[in-house]
Amino acid sequence: MIKQNMHIHSNYSWDSKMDIDTIAKILVENNISYGALTDHVELDREPLPYVITKLKIRNVDIDRINQQYQGKLTLLKAVEISEPHWYPDQVEKLSQEVELDFIMGSVHSIPKDIESKYGREDATYQYYREILEMIRADQIDVVGHLDYINRYYEKDYSFFRQVTDVLDAIKEHNMIIEINTSAERRCHLNVFPSLDKICRYRFRQNEIIIGTDAHTPNELTDHLEQAEVITNELGLKPVIYQKRKRINL
């Protein structure tokens, strides 16, 4: 299997200090052929003109790395947008102004007020409703760390029918999921999404990406072997993207 880490945050993300040269060096040393810088875009935190300028500068850095490590490493230009369906016009402008290989959409806004008032089932219901609305907005390529809400809970409170709707919508809108290994270091799960949801996804389609959600150097290879075992056992196919088009490896 060609190794990949398609979920990496560099120092162009507000919560990471990793420079691109360090990222590239570690990936190459670990024979990881494809990486993706999925730097955060949180439009409630940073104004869009600043984000666009920042990412254009980052992309020049990526071009330099790809030339330096030609034949050993390909770094993709990507972003992880929090709640992109809340900002459809800004996401559209971003995709027009900045060269991107893929857009990952994630729901990070966990409804704590709902949980405190109504309980964890309602909070989880709201989380999956946001995921579904994000997918139906049809502006992303990859659904990031599905099941993320379960990092806060000791069990899964999702509803079978709602998860079914989400998985069906992912296929309908020609998107794929990420197998995210950060669950191992963040909570009681092996990966995001949970194994049962990955199996249910597999009944619909088999293309995925693998990412560690790295913010520090030691997380760049974190539990990638485990994700590769899951991928092999279930017959899943890791893919990459080029200019928003999915490419089989």
C-alpha cells in the first residue's frame, strides 16, 4: 500500500506550529508518499481576505517542497473548513481564489448547551444533523472525522436512521470519508468514524483517505499502521485528490 497522511495542520493553522519543511522531512523519512496540508479555515475566527492571503503564501511553500522532494513526496494543497455550510458564499469565494486539491468539511461546534439542557442523545442528534446539512450544501470533497462528537462521551449516542441518511448523502454527493487516527489518542475509540460505521460505509462505496489530524511532529505517523490494517481488511481504497478531482493510486 502507498502510504499517505491526508490530514495535517501546519503553522498556517492557528493551532499548530509545525513548519512545512519539518513535515516534509518526517514524511519522507517514514516513506509516506502523499501528504495533505489541511490547514484550518474557521471563518468565525479569521476574516476571509486574511485566510486567502495566508493560503496563497502556503501554497508557494508547498510548490517548493514538491520540487525539492520530487519522486519521494507529493504534498497536496487542502483545507479543513469548520461548518462550511454556515458560510456558503465565503467558501465559494475561497475555492475560486485559492488553488486547492480538496476541501475537507468538519463539524467542530459541539452543542454543549443542548447537552446540558436535553442530554447527550439530543446533542449527538444535532451533531449529525449539522453533518447532513454540511453534505447537502455540496461544497466539500471529504467529510472529516465523522463521529468526532464521541471523543467527549463514553458511548455512541447516534441514531441508526440518522447515520444511514448521512452515509447515503455522502455517496449521493460524490464525497468520501476520512479514516482519522486521532481517536486513538483523544478518546476510547480506535478511529473516527467507529469501525461499525466504516463497515456500513463500505457497503456503499470503498474509497477513503487516511489522516492522523497531526498538529505536532510526533503525530505525523500516529497509528497509521492501524488505519492501513483496517483499510486492507475491509477492502477499502485510499485515494488522493488533484484540483478537486479524485485520483486512484
